[in-house]
Amino acid sequence: MLSFIARRIVSGVILVVAISVIAFLLLYAGGGNIARRLLGEDASAQTVAQKSHELGLDQPLISQFGSWVSGVFHGDFGASWFTSQPVSDAIVSRLAVTLSLVLGATILIAIVSVVLGVLAATRGGWVDTVVQVVSLVGTAIPGFLIALGLVVVFAIDLGWVAPTGYVQFTTSPQGWISSIILPVIALSLGGIAGVTQQIRGSMLDSLRQDYVRTLKSRGLSSRSVVLKHVLRNAAGPGLAVLGVHFVGLLGGVVIIEQIFAIPGIGQVAVTATSQGDIPLVMGLVVATAILVVLLNLVVDLAQGWLNPKVRLS
Amino acid sequence: MAPEETKMFNFRKRLIAAAAATAVAAIALSGCTPAASRAGSPSAAADGTLTIGTIVASTTFAVNNSAWANESPYLQAVYDTLLHADPDGTVKPWLATKWSYNADNTVLTMKLRSDVTFTDGTKFDASAAAKNLLRFRDGTSPQKAYLATLADATAVDPTTLRLTLSAPNPSLLSFLTQNPGLEESPAAFGTPGEKTTPVGSGPYVLDKKATVVGSTYVFTKNPKYWAPQQQHYAKLVMNVYSTPTAILNAVKGHQINGAPLTDNSTIPQIKGAGFTANGQQLNFFGLLLFDRSGAIAPALGNVKVRQAINYAFDRKAMLKAVGQGYGAVTSSIFSPDSSGYDKAMDSYYPYDPKKAKALLKEAGFSGGQITLTMPTSSGFTPATYALTKQYLGDIGIQVNEVNVAPTSFLGDLLAAKYGSTVMQLKAAPTTWETLTLDVLPTAGWNPFHTKDATVSALAKTIQSGTKAEAADAAKKLNTYIVQQAWFAPWYRPQQTYATDPTTSVQTQTGNAYPYLWSFVPKK
């Protein structure tokens, strides 16, 4: 197991380095005149040249990359060109916000998908039909449309929650829930649809296995069979899909944070990329790559915990 | 029901009950936190908080690199300026109480207040003011050029400041009401936290603990402020909204007291939410005909072609189709606030495609002979480009569109890569600023450095003449530029600032945001 983890970590480090190099090259290739963008249309050519020099943009590309790498090894990711905030501060302060949305959505997806998937598989009939139709609709409607609909109904018309903004948990736990509930629901619906289908399918496969009949014939209750045996066997594929959805949620949260004006990683990623804020974008790329590598590692370990066959392989 | 089925039924019931309980708990927890309790709700104004929306974060609080316009609220919260500007642009005393020019307008002497202290305890005096001015001149602010003619700034005594200019700057006093006139504590110059931790003498101080950089900036009242009558609120909250939808939602949810609208199509909804749409015209929108010498677009070197282009557009239709009807049609780049403004120039070129075709014929071009290469950018709507192509096509001018990445668009235009383009530019509140931005051979938006004897002579009068002579020359210059068709503006779009029913505000001439002291709670 240790060698498995070590291999995964080494491959993860290589991946993060490769992503950093590619991202840096792409950003500079498509960056255009960043100093001009920073200063706007009224700045003189001399001021733009002075700003380029100040930011080191007049240096050769390899020199700029070297400076960035050197800074990273000293724990300095630089500062945002558009807010002057140190990149590490910007990421750390926003990561907690985004993770609260993504983890909240993941937990909601897991709970609701298991409930709906088990119900659809075990009950069948109209319940199964309804779950299937709802899943289809959930998959078909884009998250941002759901978000806009939720804002109009629950925030603007009913006034139950605020339409934009984020409240820190430490400031007000209730305010925190209030500020993330709509974004979490908007983020979750697509995932619920996908994972529910996966759980349902895996449950149906497992329910058809011989061991289920054997367990039932030995007098175990249906609840026990479903929860302790069938669901555990069906959880593996569901978990794999949930892991994929988690990564997908990191993408989906970009739009959701824009709509709800939530100061998370997604919001800053869009702003920084469109502005050409290279230090911040590079920091985000590295942070996201590390997060995804770690997540995949956790999912693999969880798969092994759930299914001994995975551990053996 | 068989025992097994009964157990399964019970299990399902529990599943459903668990799901229902989760949903109810979540809704109850969220529902019991009223939206109004959040910062920026309408009730917040009553408790002394002004919450406004902004569309950009603060780039820096270091004055020498600071940007004005969209970032002015952040800077005005924490810094004072040497002079103040009324909403109509009239310059008023502030840190400088009196001022006078020498005979040839190259030396400006200002008398300063002696009772002002920065929040770090440093005393404000003429030496601090001089250091700020010189540092701004040498910095990288987008408005750095405002002090381009500042040769030196010296402290004659603690309350007397002398500015020596290499040439007269008719807009200098106006510029000193903006970021060139901001006063930062010299003790903070070059410190590691200067860009994110402002040290000024302004009405508010940044609450770093409550601030989320790039998203929400919170300011609390400066208890030692020398002009407490300007502190209309105990606390300021500035929320950054990056999309029109987010602004609209914040308005509809009554989370903010004021915000600029980046999309005028939301005005009916804004009004429906009980907000007031305060409009003003800060820019001009249309075609810039850069290549007046015909260097890369030979046809544009002929004034009749440029005039034909002006006659080709139905400006009212453009305003309706592209600007949703919010704004005023014009053929001139001059702002109604500037001394050069002449109402007659707004309607100088009526929609007359026949006359346009005749002019092209007189210029020696028959249909289809002229092709203009223009850049397109995602910054403007596809309809804008489609209509441009259509109107020019109607008089026989073909448009070759080149799609340019948004990151390169400005740089390419200013590098004289295109002879003409669709563009929106600032309609500057002063004539001199219009000249330095768009007209003079050194102006950034004159990328082909067009020189013209008439323009030079009038510019000289505007720069060095008496007030009356300058005003007369400004109007003549406006007329000349319109007649020479240096540009083909369509309209001045309405810039809208929305305010809620609890807030009173006056828009600021030449600035996208009302100045901070113009926000007052309604009684």
C-alpha cells in the first residue's frame, strides 16, 4: 500500500510540474499586452513600457519562468497584478469558500443520490420512473440556469436568503448556511442526477447477484441486506463517479460563484484569467492541480477500503 | 403485506423521512436568517452603513500607481485630495485652500491647511504634498500623463506649495481633484504593505480584518478626520460584482445602496426594484478614423471619404439598436461638460447615404473600391459590427473584419495596426484632456500622429490663452475636427448609476462613480 501511495505521489508531482510549465507558456503566448490591459486605454505608451518593466514582462520568457519557479521554491508565488494581494493569501482565503461549496455539494449529492438510487432500485415502478425522469431533467438543465432560477424564486421573490455574497462560518453559522444553500443546491443537481443513475444501476446489478438471494434465504432483513451488503458493493462505482463529479464541481463552481458573487476560487479564476493576471492564474493552476491529485489519491484509497479486490490489484 | 415487504417498506419510509428532514432542516436554518441582516441590506443605510457595488477591485492603494474612474471610491475613502470637485466639475478648495498662477501659467502656488494629520500620525504639510506629486509623476498610474508637464514641486514653507510646469496645463486644477492630487503619508512610501494598506488622511480607514481583497472592502470612520461633516456614514462596504447579473441580483435583493450598471438593458428591472437610475454621458461610441494621412488605408486620407462615412450612419437607429436607446446621438467627441462642446455639432452629420455616395464619387471612388480593415473584439456586440458593415456596405465601402483577441485589442489599436475601428472612448470633461487623449500628435488615440496646422494653432490658444480665448478656440477646434471628420461618433452612451430609495447621490462630471461625499442618506 505504501509503494502504491508513493507511486501516486511521484506521478502527481510530475503532473503538477508539467501542468505548471504548460500553463505558463500558454498564458504568456496568449497574454497580449498585459501592462496595457492593466493600465487601460488612456495610459501613454511610455507608462505602459514602464509598467512592463516593473512587472518584469520585458524579460526573456525563460528568465520570467525562472523567477517564478525560484519564488515558488521560497514559498513566494508573487502578488496579483490586479489587486496587489499576495497570491498565496488570495488562494488560501478563497479556497475555504470554494471548498465549503464543493464539499457541501458533494455531501448533498452523496446523500440524495444514495437515497434516490436505493429507492429507485429497490422499489421500482413509478418511483423508479420518477427518479429516472428527474435525473434526466437534472442532467439536461445547466447549473447556471438552475442557479438563476433559485435566485429569482428563493432570494428575490420569497426573500428567504440573500441573492449574493458570502458569510464566514465564524461570523455567523446561520448566515453561512444561508449564503451557501442556494449555490450548493445549484451545484448539486447535475451531480445528483448522474450519481443517482450510477447507484441505481449498481444496486440493480448487485440485487441480481446470487449472494443476495442466499443472504435473504438465511433470514436477513431486506434492510440489512441492502444497507450492509448490496449498497456496499454498489458504492464503489458510485464513489468513482462522485470523485469525477467532485472535480467537475470545481469547474461548475466557476459560474456559480460569478452568479452569487461569492469570493471563491472560481470567481477569482475567471477574473484573473480574463485580465491576464499571470501570477494569480499560475498560483491557481498549481493549487488546483495539487487538489485534484490529492483527491484522486483519496478516491483510490477509499476504493481500496471499500473493495478489497481493488487493494489486491 | 409479507414481513420482508413490511421491513423494506419501513426502510423506504425511513429513507424518505431522512431526506425530508435534511431538506426541512436546511431550509429552516437558512430561512431563519433574514436576508436583511446581511451587510448592505436597505436597513444597513439606517444604521450608518453605505454599501455600494463596484465593478473592479482595488488595483493598489499606492497612490503613485493608482487608477481613478472605477477605482475612485476606494481611494476617496482613505485619501484626501489637494482640491475637491463639485458634481458639475467646479474646482473647490480642500487640502489646498487658495491657489494662484503666475502670468504665463507655468507656476502654481497653493496655500495648504495646517490642521491635517495622516492616520499614522505624520503631519500633512507642503513637503508631503510635493513628495506625493513628484512620486505620482514618476510612477506608473494610468493617469501619470496628467502631471507630464510638472517640472518640479517644492515646499516654500510648511503651508505653501509651489508647482513649476514645463508648459501650461489648463486641466491641472481639475487633475488635482483626482488621483494626481491624492495625499498619502510619505512614511508609507515603499513599505511592503503600501499597496494593500493605505495610510492617508481621508474620512475612512480600511478595515483589513473585515476586507476580502478582490471581493469586499470595508472601511470604518476615521475618528480624527479634520472634516467630519463629509463623513455621511459610519461605515462603508464596497462589494465587487463582476457580472451584470450579480449586480442586478444584488439590487433586486436590496443588498446594496448604489451600484454602476454595466448593462443598460437592466434599467427597467432596476427601476422596478425601487431604485433610481442616475444617468450621465461619459463616453462617445462610434468609429475612430485614425489613418487621416492614408498611410495604411489610403482612402481615409481623403476628407471626403471620412465625411461620407459620417453621413453613412443612421445614428438614431444605432443608438436604439446597440445602445437600447440610452444616450444621445452626436457627431462630435467633445463632452457636453467641456468648454469645446457645441450642440450644433451633435447633429452635424445627418443620415444621408445619397450624399455619402456623392462624396465618395467626388473623391474618385465608385462603389466597391474601398475596403477598410477593422479589428473586431468580444468587447462589443456582434450587432455593432453587423450594423457597421451594413451601413458602410450601403454606400459601397467594404469592411474586412479581423478578429483580435481581447488581450491584444487595445495594444493593436494603439500600435497603429488598423486605420479605423469601432471603439468607445472617454468624452473628457475638459477640452485640454480631450486634446491630450485624442487629438494632439502626441495623443495616445492619435496613433498615426496626425498633425494639422489649424489644430496646432487652436491647441496653442487653448493651452496658453486667456479663459475667453481658450473657450472660443475650443469651440472652433470642435467644429474643425467634426468638419474634417477625424472621427465618426454615433452617440454618447448613458452611463447609469443606480441608487436605492434610502440614498441620495449626484453623478460626477467625468467620472463613472459619484464622488464618495456625494452619497447622503435620505431623510
